Amino acid sequence: MPAVTRARRTEIQREAARIRQRGQMDRFPVERIVTAMCSAIPEVSALEAWRLALGWTRTEAVQQVAEQYISDGLLPPGLSQQQLCRFEHGQDRPGGEYATMLARAYGANPMQLGLTICGCNNLANGHVDLGYGQPHKTPTAWGVPPYEVETMSTAAGLPAVRESLHLAVLEYPEGGAVVVEVAEAAVTYYALNYSKHPPAILFSEVHAARSLLMSPMAAVSGQSGGVELRRLLGWMSALLGNLAFHLGDHSGARTHLLTATHLGSSTGDQRLTAWAYGAQSMTTRAHGNPEDALLLAEQGATLAVDDLQRAQLLAWAKLPALAAQGQSDDANAALAEASRALETAPGESPGRFGFDTAEFRLHAAESHLRLGRFDEAAAQASASVEACRPDTPGWAAATLVLAQAEAPRHPSDAAQRALDVLRRVPAHRLRATARTRLTALSHSLANVNASDVSDLTERVRSLPDHIDPQGEAATA
């Protein structure tokens, strides 16, 4: 990236201040203000955006970091404004200790700040050793070590990750710490980049990666390393289950998610077990069984390991199961409980296993829609669209729910929204859930005599299957 001029830096500061002021007026959480800044100002890194969203100067940020050391009874190491500036502009990278203390000062986690924690002890237990014998519990997105958040992922990146895992297995065919570490990195990569690849392609890659771990797991069965490999195989199975669901393969999804639930339970990974119950609830509800979906959702919510995951399980699983049964009052209670849990969570998490405000509002919108509350559904869906990056699966989902909410009063507008999704998102990237929403919208507009509605009906009818009768998936 070319150097930012002094004049442009002044403009950036002013624009950041305006975004922060608007966010505060709308009572947005800090992480949403950060998202708005990063979207509007490409020169601003996540680390700098968090400081600006908090309204801190670098002097104030340095002081806040120093206070974290003092609160632990440690002598501050002397972080300077100049060093923080280099961190923010990518000229230098903070080590694990600084990354942890910056995260604590900002009320975020290192991944949200775009930082890596490397070379740290006790990562398997979710702790970072600060070098002073003072381990600090660090939030992670899904219970695996926090690696750097990927800012991009290419089609070539997927097989390259699998090949690196293969090399580690070839070097250590009987498993061991290296294989576990590389497998953890692969799971993190797939989870963080879940929405950047067509589901059929990502399914093939995760499936191949999981297959590579079968032999090492058999070799270390009964040993401590075997437990870690089984846990990681559980997370890969969870990914496969979600991917199968997004390909419209509900029976395959159930198989993978049952495996993930069992492996999470048998290895003591409660975060995995809770998430897998939520995913099972999702697939069961889609199969037309909201009663069993509610039971699975409640099991997952009971096991949630923190406020963020509890908000996720309540909004993603319990709320829609209640709405599907028409239990309006109970749905209201679940929505309020999820909102409170999200507000008290320390921050939002990226990736397939994470949760954020945009997804919360999507589930709220869809549940309002199911209960016939079209105005509330439209408001929540619109907010979700605003919080999403355009042309992503989350954006497509929120846009289509907004179209469904608009359909009774503004059918042409609803059809145009859906057509915009079809113009901007290639068919092979459309998830089965998006196709379901498109079909439902088309059916709801069946009696409307308008050219754009007719166009939408034809476009939806002609969408190629994710998986054809020969079992081949559309990939382009």
C-alpha cells in the first residue's frame, strides 16, 4: 500500500471521528463502529480502528496498556507511541505479550485486533504465558489457538493448506505435537475463510484434510496426542456438517454433526459440543421438525461456554425453533435473552464458529418473519445488511430476508432485491439456504403480475442444482 500523505491522514482522522460519533448516537457496540471504520477507510488497520472507535489518542492507549501490567503487579515494559504507531501501520508486529495486553486494554481479543499470538506456552488450554509466570485467559473464537485473522484467501490457498498438512503427516506419520499444531492451524484457516469459497470446493478440501488425520489418529489412539487429534477431527466434522447443509445434503449434514457432537463430548471440548448441538438443531428444523430442533437447541445453550456462544445458540437455534412453532411469547423471551448475552460478551468473533451482531440480527429478522411481524423483520434485516460486507453469504441472506419482509407491501421492490442478489452472487456460490429463501419469495409473489416478478420466477426456476443427479457439484 502506498504511503499515506499527511493531508490524507488528517482526512482519515476526521472521517473516523464522524463514524464514531454516528455510531455512538445509534448506540452501536464498539466492534460495529470498528467494522464501519474498516469498511469506509481502507487505510485503517483493525488495531488502529479499535483505538479510534474507543476515542483514544495513542498516548491514552499506551497508558491503558501500562495499566494492564500494573493490575497484574508487573512493571510496564515501556510501550511508546511510536511503537504503537508501527504496530497500527503494519511496520512491526507485536509479540504475544503485547498482543495480549493490547487486547485486554481494548476489550477485544487478538483476532479482532488483527494480531497473532505466536510462540506462547499453554495455548492448548486457552492461556497465554506472559513470561512472568502470570498466565492470562485469552478469548478465542472456537476453542483452538488464536492465529492471525486472514485478510484474504485464494482458490490456490485451499489446496496449499491441505498439502502443508500432508507434509506434516508424512514427516510425522505417528502424529505428535507438530501434526496437532498444523491441524489446528488448518481448522482455523477453514473456519475463518468459510464464506470466501463455494461450499462444494471447501467441502472437498476439508474432507481431504480430515482424511489425512485418520492414520495418525489410529497410531496414537489412547495417548494424549490422540485426544487432541480426535478433537480436531471433531471440528473438521462440524465444518463438513455445516457445508453439507449449505449444499442441501441434510442427511449427510446430520451424519457429520452427530460425529462432531460425539467427538466433542468424548474429548471434553464443550465449545465444540455446544456448537454441534446448535447445528443439529438448524438441520432438524430445516427438515420440518421444530420440536426436536428446540430440544437440541436447549442442549446446546445449556453447554455454551461463554456469553457470546450462549447468544449464538439462543439466536441461531432456540429462537427460530420457537418461531417455527408459533410460540410468540417464548420467542420474545429467547430473543431478549440472546440480546443480553451479546451485550455482555467481551466482543464478537469472526469465522464459521464465531458470532456477531450481523448474524444476530439476521436470525431475529427471520424469526419475526416467521411470526408474521413484517415491519420488525424488515428493520432487523436492514440492519443486518448494513453490517455485512456486500456480496458475501451473510449479505445475501440478510438481503433475501429483507425482500421477504417487503414482499406483502412492495412486491416489485422485493423482486428487485432478489434479482440483485442473483446478479451479484454466482449460482455455485449460493448456499442452499439462500436458494430456499429465493424459492419462498418466488412462491409468495406468485399472484403478482409484474415483469420483475416474472423475471425472478424464471431465474429461480433455472438455477442449477448444487449437486446434479450424477452426484457432481457445481463449482463454476
